[in-house]
Amino acid sequence: ALAPTARELKPVFSQAGLSLHQCPLITRQLLCCSTMAAVVVVLARRRRGAGALAPTAREHISEERLREIDAHAKETKFLCKLFRQYDTNKTNKLEADNVKNLLRDLNGVDPTEEELRFIMKLCDDHCVNNAIDLSELKHAIIAWRDYCKKRDKMQEALDKYDKSGTGKLEREELKAYLVELNGGLDVTDYEVDWVLAQADVFGDGACSKPELAKATAAWFTYVEERKRKGCCVVS
């Protein structure tokens, strides 16, 4: 399939408030997402037709699918607007200072340096460049909001189990925490290592406060999966 031309993409980007000339990096990122893949399909169909650029008849699309399309379009427009708002140095990416301002404004909570590093490292997964790109923005927003809901509980757990005073849970301290989550029943070394592997974003073999939130979620996911398979959680 032929890639869409700039002339064809211009109205699509205009609706989102973007300029192909001003945002070349954003253009490349969006071309990798499902929305732009759909655009390519639509444009290809139009090319095979008589050349008219008539819109697809909405009566041939289910109401549920129309709602999904409209919701996705609104979300994309919102993310593009938010991205431009915080990309104050016009680099087509959100660097640490930009992301810090964004996170603060989202929940009214100032992220610590550790929390900021966590979000940056966790969400910089599509285009690894020590920044948050447009394609990574939604992930960053969801991850931060989810973490903020658990922030106080994670601090309580850290205060209780950080016997070494390092500000994070080392492997054995994490095991003690998982035993509590497991209703006082022992957990295996395999289970501890598995949870740590899921949560150790910084790669230092321990769980900081934001990583502990990820470890907690990983543990409950593990428990539910074992229940679904009809297995015991502990051995």
C-alpha cells in the first residue's frame, strides 16, 4: 500500500490542530498508531475509486463503532493539544521538566525526582529517547493517575518493611510484604523473583515506592491468573 501523501494527510492533521510542516516527528509517531493505519486504508480505498473524496457513509457503520471512532478522535485531539501545551521548548517531545509540570497539573501533586524518573523510564517505551513522545503520552497519564491513587498506601508499606532504611524494599523485604498480601501464607522464591522482575523498572534489584505499586499490581495479577488456572498460589 502506498503511504499517504502530505496533501492527503493535511486535512486529517488540521482536524487535530497539527501541522505537518511544524510537527514532522509527531507525524512519524502517529503513522505508527492504529488511527493512522486506518487513515491509510481509507485513503487507499479512495485512490482506487473515481478520485472523489466523499466521506464513508456512516449508515454502513454500527452505532457502537461510530461511538468508538468519535471517542478515539476526541481523545487523539485532546492528547495532541495537551502535548503542544507542555512541549514549551518545541522539540516535539516532552523532556523531564515538561513531564514534571504535566504530572503536577494532572493531579495537583508534585512528583518527587524518583517518581518522575519512574514515569519517564516506564513510559518511554515506543521511541526510547529519555523523553515522552506523543505516542507515549497516554501511557504516562494513566500510569501517573493510577500511581497517585496508591501513593499513600505504598508509603505505609515502605515505612513498615524497609528495615534496611534504604528507601526501597530489598528482595527479602519485598518477600515479607508479599507474605502480608498473601494473607500471611508463605511465598516461594520463584514468586518473589517473578514479581521483582515485573516491577524493577530501575533495574537495581529492589523496589522503590513507585515500583512497589507496580509490584503490588503484579502480585494480584499473578494470584488471579493462578486461580483462573485452578492452581494454588503458594507451594
